[in-house]
Amino acid sequence: MLLNSRDLRQCTAEAGLQAIDLQARGLAKRFGTAAPVFSGLDFSIRQGDCVALVGANGTGKSTLLRCCLGLLVPDAGQISLLGRAIAETGGAARRALRARTGLVGQKHNLVPRLSVLSNVIHGLLGQNSGPRYWVQGLAPAEARAAAMAALDKVGMTHLALRRADRLSGGQSQRVAIARALVGNPRFLVADEPCASLDPQAGEEVMALFMGLVKREGVTVLFTSHNVQHALSYGDRILGLQGGRIALDAPSTTVSATEMAQLYG
């Protein structure tokens, strides 16, 4: 009997094992005739883990994140996301897979003239298409309720009807987090989620973000130049250097000195 992905996850859990949410084998990417950004990358991320991807500028962290979500096509290798080989998934199946993922970027990418609530409802566009999910006034009641619940998690319900261009940086990132979480993603990528914030706001947003994803059991792959953030919030550290994975270890076994060597 063939098992679907949900059955396979259930059987894996019953066996006392963790499912693999992301697996990369022999991954390589280059742009044009330049040297490869990275090549021969092999790693996997277990369900519910929070993995910090670290390395100096230009090592390909953001490129790798986008390959993992299927937003960029690697030149070699294979990626399996939530039990599906991305290269073999297309059409409706690809859209369904993306609907189970989320992305929090360095830039908040909110629509300035729309309300906070409308921007969060946009997070449901991967599951539902059409103009009803572009403006909160047209959205179905269940979509507005889901968006308000997501805003409540980040402490922003009182600003639901405020225009996005009237928010502070920290408030904007909270809205971006709510937008990423509103569709209940299984796998979430965060690319320097606090890079554009001042230190205090960055600490608050990072603690909020990581607390939410941990409570909801979301699998997370995030990048950070903040060594302390990587060690504090990551269950595991993946270090990129020279186009290769130079470090792959539980965060509890990695020292700040080892981390600093990745930036040398």
C-alpha cells in the first residue's frame, strides 16, 4: 500500500522518529559565467527544528534560502521540501506546496497604501486566488478572522486598519511575521528578519518571532549576522564558507569563536 505524505508523517511520528521537512543533495548554483555561489551542498532539516544559516556576506545564504523554497532553480542537485521533490512538482501541486511555506525577508514588502489587515490577508493568496484576498473590505469573513488572529499573536490588532506606510520599522516587521503565519505554514524561511531594525526593536521582534514558531511547531531556516541570535534561537548551526558547508552542528556545541571563524 502506498502512503501519502500525511500518512507517512503520522507513521514516522508513531515510530518515534522526526520527519525530514527539507533535504538537499549535491546542491549547486551559479549566475552566468561567474564562479559557483556554492556547490555540493548536502544537508537536511527535521520537522520542528529551527536552523540558523550563517556565513559572511556573499557566501550565498539568501540564494540558498530561495533555492530551498523553489523560488530559484539550482544548477545541480535535488531539493525535497515537505516530502516533495521540488523539481518534479509543478502546476497545482507546486502552488499547494508553496501554500504550506512562508517567507519573512529583510525588507517588509508591505503594500504601503493598504491597511495592516489587508497586508496580512495577502498571506492567504498562496491558498486562495482572486481580488477578494487583496483588500480586507472584500475578503471573506474567515480570511479576516484568520488575519486578525495572526495580528493578535504579534500584538498588532489595535493597528489593523492603519495604513502600512504609517508604521514604524518594528511594527512593519511584526505585520510581515503575521502575514507569513496567517496561512499556518509547515515550513518557514526567514532571511535576516531583524536586519533593518534598531538593536532594541530587533531583539523584541526576534524573541517574538521565534517564540511563535516554536509554540506552533513550525520548521524554520533563518539567516542572521547576529552570532548571539544564531546561537540562542537556532537548534542547529549551518555555516557556509567558500561555497561549502563548513559547519553543521547543534548550537549547544558551537562556540562564539567557531562562529567568528566563518566570517574570516
